[in-house]
Amino acid sequence: MRIVLLGAPGSGKGTQTDAIIARYGVTTVATGDLLRAEVAAGTELGLRAKPHMDAGNLVPFDIVLGMIEHGLQTLAKTNPKGFMMDGFPRDLAQAEALDEILDRISQPLDLVLFFEVDYEEIVKRLLGRGRADDNEATIRNRLRVFEEKTAPLIEYYTRKGLLRNIKGTGTVEEIGQRVQAVLDEIA
Ligand code: ADP
């Protein structure tokens, strides 16, 4: 199973990943987590990424791409059950790069889950979460970046016939059941 989780910051993708991993045995690739690990370790990559993350902007393409490309190639060899991407791709250039990488290793995506949640709910959730980049100004900017750069991917994946909508409101269990109903079809 090779899937992408798509949705605004705070739409609940990350919350569902543990259940998806447990049920389907996929490995997750979460660019936000990878980047935060680089920042925490004080690597050069982390130092370059941090100001962008603090401002709620996308980290430059070359940084993220190197990280992803290496991870995916290793993964494709090590976990036959597949992978789930969370936080990547985040714009059209990243989506095209991902297609190219996956083409090269003959492992195309099966589907893209789009978590639909309205913005008021999202701001409420993120303010409650309290991560370093969860202050109101940064949240507002991340939502703007989502709207501008990431939302066009909904259309991109719809055109490829890969997009599946998940209503992202309700309890974590309810949302998990919706996710499972879709993923069981391809498992
Ligand atoms: P969120 O919960 O807001 O979706 P993430 O953990 O996915 O947060 O990402 C946090 C930050 O990391 C983003 O605001 C961005 O600065 C950076 N980031 C994560 N993924 C990417 C990516 N694919 N491309 C560029 N920047 C990214």
C-alpha cells in the first residue's frame, strides 16, 4: 500500500497514522517529524530549515527533497507492505518530484486521502496543541500556505483518479473508521 495523507495543518492526519501503521504494516514518512528531528539534533539541514518552520513557511525544496528521496528508496527495499506519506507533497513541485521518484522505482501511489476540516475547527485544534510553531500568527500563515500551495494538490490528484475524501470531524475513532473503510479496499 502506497498512500499520501493530504490535509491542512491540524486536519488530523498525524493522529490517524498510528492506527494505519498498526492495521496495514506500512511505514510512515512524515516530513514535519523528520525536519523537527534535524532541528533537535542541530544538523546543518536543521539549522537551514528552522527559520522557515518557525515562520510557518515551506522549507526549501532541495532540503525536503533530499530527505524524502533517500527515505523512500530505502523504504521501498525494506518494507514490502508499503508506505504512507504525511506532510509531503506540500506543493505542485513536490508532487511532481514524488511522481518521478515513484516512477523510477516502479511503485506508483495507490491513493491519496484528503482530510476535510473547516478552518475554524483547525485553528481551535492547533491552539490547543501547543507545539513550538503553534502560535496564532504562525498558524495563520501555515493555513495561508496550505490554501495557496497545497490545496491545488486536491485537483492534481483528483485528475489522476487518486483522491479520496475523508470527513475529518467527529471522534478520532469515527474518523479512523472512515479511513479504514477506504484503505480496506486496497489492502
Ligand atoms: P502540520 O501539523 O502543521 O501539518 P508538519 O509537522 O507537517 O505540521 O510540518 C511543520 C512544518 O515543517 C511546516 O510548517 C513546514 O515549515 C515544514 N515542512 C513539513 N513538511 C514540509 C514539506 N513537505 N515541504 C516543506 N516544508 C515542510
